Amino acid sequence: MGAKKRVGILTAGGDSPGLNAAIRGFGKAARGTHDMEIIGFRDGIRGLAENRWQTLDSDALSGILTVGGTILGTSRDKVHKMMVDGEPRDMIPTITENFEKNKLDALVCIGGGGTAKNANRLRQAGLPVLHLPKTIDNDIAHTDTSFGFSTALGIATDAIDRLHSTAHSHHRVIIAEIMGHKAGWLALGSGIAGGADIILIPEIPYSIDSIADSIKKRAESGRSFSVIAIAEGARDVEDTKDLDAAVALVKSADNATAKAAAKQHKASVEASHRDNAFKVASSLEEATGLESRVTILGYVQRGGTPDANDRLLGTLLGSAGADLVARGEYGFTVASQAGEAVPVPLEDVAGNLKTVPVDHPWIAAARHVGTGFGD
């Protein structure tokens, strides 16, 4: 018999339903099936760098399947650029030292796209790591879905359902702002499921005139109200051109000074495009004569008890991660593909974004039932 493996696990990035299910799935499989020791680092990458951890024994893993958030806490730190005493510092050497100090055989990082990048940097530094995909945005490459998405989808759908009654009663345009800076999966899915009349997502630039025309046609047919689902990253045609030009400027910069200036310009452009839901409401009120109101769902979308799908997915991917560690297979994202847990090389996932294809079946279905996209 070989020595018992000792594994560290952490959760990073935004909190999400299903994180505890994944911790439990990995921990119970690792302990019960593979006889491993598990420790959990507190507050994500920061806890890893500061060597703050707790033992994840059977008591710690018990009763957490249905609990929202994460029992380990989280943070949005970057391994190569963590703020320490007000200055960004490369913490990879410190993390490597802590890994060795704790006599770990592997590190499991649970999180979204930023966490995949962190895990990949640690892989490049020689650490044996795995990544479990979490995000309500459903934008992680090479996985069909990520835990957190299903619960958030249900919450956002329920909110849109409830907004219909106010929109109808007061003859208003009600705009529900839904999370999703760069990918519109959540706004698209909840918009369709909630029967939104118009859905605005980052992948399809919108025109206020087009949206106003749709609302006027509804009013002419006797439906003097509309419900709009808008992703927080949705932009109109002109704003999209501005941002595309700023991104191209960053890519074309040929030296550090130019790149820094280009990134600063890009950040300025992005900042000028914030609060688009309120801009849409104001423009539509002026164009249609209908009162327009905005409801921002915010953190409600990623809070509370995970639904059955996210508990299942967290358990599936977590337990599959334990099997990979037992076999000594590292450097992967444990993805969900066609209902199975599949290891995908981290370098294929990190830095890639899964956006909504404009010819996706959900979009086609929405258009068939008369949903507008503002294009």
C-alpha cells in the first residue's frame, strides 16, 4: 500500500449554488473511496497564499449538500498578481512553498473562468492541479454546463414571471437586468423560460429603434406592456463598435507602454457603457410613451439553496475529480459533456469564453415564438 494522499481544495471567484455540493462530492469520494486526507483553504487563493486551512473530515462534509454559498469562503485574487500591502505581488512561489509545507499531493480549485486561469498558472509552475467549473454565467469553455447555472436560471425565471403582473397591471415596460457581462446564457434562458417579450444579450447588439418598434406593435395589438430581459453586458450597436475598437487597440499594441494606454482606454469605454438597463428604460419611455422601470436582480441570482441539477452536477464533477487524483491525473478541468464527467486540458479552458452562438437553438426557438432581440 502506498502512502495516503493528502489533497487541498479551495473555492474562488463569486459564490455560487452548488459549491458545497462539489466540495462534498470531492471530499466524500476522496475520503471514502480512495482513503485520502482533505484540507480546505479558507477564502480562495488568498487563503492558499496565506496558508489558512481547515481539515475537511466527515463532520465538516456532513449536511452541506443543500447549503448555498461555500463553507470555505472565497476571494477574487490572482496567483500572479495578488494585492499585498497595497501592491500587486506574484504569490506563486509562496503558494508552491505552502503546497510543499502541507505535504500535499494535489490541489483542487473550484471556480469560474478566472479560477481556471489561476489553476493553469499553477500548473505551469509545476503544481498538480485540477479545476472544477463553477459559474452562474455558464460561460466556461468545453463544458456543457457549470454548477450554479441551473439554480440561477430558476431564480431569474421566477423573477421575470413575477414582473409580468406589474407590467400588465400598470401598462409599463419592465426591464429585468440579469447577470452576464460577456455571455448571455442566463438572460437568454430565463428570458425564454419566463416569457420575456424582448431579450438583450451581449452577443446580439441591439437598436433602441428596433426595440421601440416591437413595443409599439404590441401596444397596437392591445398589449400595452412589455417585459424585457437584459444581460448586464448587453450593448447597442454603437457601443459595441466602440468596445470592439478598444479591444482591437489592445491587441495591436506593440509595446508595454502602448498596451497599458490601450487597456486604460478600454476600461474607460467599458465604464461609459455601464447602467445600460437604465439607459434603455429612459430611451424607451421617450420613444414609446410607456412608463419604463428597471429591476436589477443582482446577487439574489446566485444566492440560496442549490437546485437538484446543481447538486447532481456538483456531486458528479466532484467525485470524478477524486478519481482523477487517485489515478495521478492532473492539469485538467473536470467538464460536463453529454452527461458525463470528462477531463479537458486546462490550457484549452483557461482564457477561453463560451458565448452564445447567434444561431443557437434557444435563439431560434425564441424567434419562432415571437421574442425580439432588438436587432
